[in-house]
Amino acid sequence: MKYSIQHQFHIAANKNTVYDALTTINGLRNWWTILTDGDPKINGELQFNFGDYIGPKMKVTALVPNESVEWVCVDSKHGWQNHTFSFKLDIAEGKTAISFIHNGWDEQGEFYAHCNFSWGRYLESLRQYCQTGNGESHGSQGYRK
């Protein structure tokens, strides 16, 4: 059995703004980590680093403009290899509704709990970036350790 981390939340911004935050290097740098590089297009690869820590490399597997983004982890030093990540965008109550899933966990242990907490934090950063233009990505001035 595989486990998933799931988050659902609303962003007071249009779907295009949220989609751009998920599919451009500048957008990703502003809510997840400033050390983001790569090709955000379909079949492109994105490298996410956190200071001196080499983070995951994701392959972009699906893009539906203003609707969904999907990645698969192709390289990871911390066990995310072959995990999948999806962001689904919808409209609810005049806001963009996000359904996020990080799938592929073998167990719900301490690292799972740590990542679940961290995803919540970075998804809140995504919300702040889309609503105000200022996220709290890792390495940014607004980032709190």
C-alpha cells in the first residue's frame, strides 16, 4: 500500500496567476525555493535545492493550462524517487481551489510527517505569493527557519 500527502485550500487569485506560479522558474522560486532551475515545460526537468542541500529533481509529466500540473521525482537523495506530485486547480467561492497530492510513500513515519508539515508551509507560501506577490520560499528574505 502506498500513502499520500494531500492538501486542499483556496487562493484569492485567478487560476492563471496560480498556474504561472507552478509552471515558471520565477514562480517556483518565489514560493518553494529560490534555488530552482531547469525547464518547466512538459518533459522538462526541474531541480529544487535548499541551501547546500541537494533537493529533488522533478520531471514535468503533465501540464493542462490553468487546470493541472504533474511531476514525477526522477532523482532524490531523501527517498522521493518515483513519487508523483499533482496540483489540480478549480474555482470555488470566487477563488482558485487547489488540490495537492504527493503520492508514493511506503510508510507514514517521521519523515512523512516532516514532509507533510513542510508541504503545508510551502503551500501557504504559494498562497501568499499568488495573493500578495511575496511568498516565503526557502532562502528568501521572508523565509523563517
